[in-house]
Amino acid sequence: MGAFDDLLANNRAYAETFDHPGLDSAAHSGVLMITCMDTRILTHEILGLTFGDANIIRTPGGRVARSTVAGCIVAVQLLGVRRIMVTQHSRCAMASGDDAAIIQRIRDTSGADASKIRFGACPDQLRTMQTDVDRLRKNPLVADQATIGGFFYDVDTGRLTQWIK
Ligand SMILES: [Zn+2]
């Protein structure tokens, strides 16, 4: 029994009824969402979107890293994205403390040393969201063709609110 067998079996069932062949890779709703890797966020469902609608970039905490900016540039320049949603959420592990706290939790849990890793954890979610929105707004390859907003998703109510207009 392989570690991924259950998932491959699930996928065989999925592919049997798959009916979206030949779709191009453009974001037909012009949307790119950057959000956390958290298991409670079903990105397309919370926005009422489906196949072919949106690009999604998932990072720890929904933070905008260098590779995230690269993804935004590709999406805006090549894939038709015109709206970028920088999205954080409630009860996020990456907002439960700073990097030192995350590193300590890892040490406490497994004994592993993650002290060389820069996680970007911070409890002040409005501040980090503003930093990330500003980072994209200052990049002309992104901002000249896209509107960028900051959003907060409540994992207990399913409600999305705009924090930064
Ligand atoms: Zn999170």
C-alpha cells in the first residue's frame, strides 16, 4: 500500500466524470487570489467561481513572497488577471505568533531546528496585509493593469470581508 494510493483511487473516480477538456489557461473572471495554504479555505467555492475562472497562489499565511510577485506578473501580463485579492484568514497558524514562536513550536513538537527559516509569521494581520498589498501596488508590472485589494476570510462563518480597498 503506497502513501498516495487513496488519492490516486479518488482521482480515478474523479477523472471518469471529468468534462472540461480543452479549456485554455486564462483566468476568465480576471481574478487572482493569494491566500493561505490552510485546509479550511476552498478558494473557488468561497468566491462562487469554477474551472477557468481564477488563478490561485497559496502561501503560508497568504503572504506575498518573491515567487508570489512573479506569479502575479505572469497572471496579469499573460493570463488576463485584472483583480488581485490578498487574503488572510482567522485562526491562521502564521498569525499565532512571530517567527520565533513558530520556530519554538516546531522545536517543541518534533525537536527539529527550523531557526534558519524565515516564515514571515506575524500576529498583526492588517499590517502584514498592508505590506503585501503595497508590495504589489508598487510593482508597475502588476499594478498598471490590475486592481489590488486586501481581504479577510473567517474560517468559522465562511464570510469574506474587504479590509483594504
Ligand atoms: Zn493560515
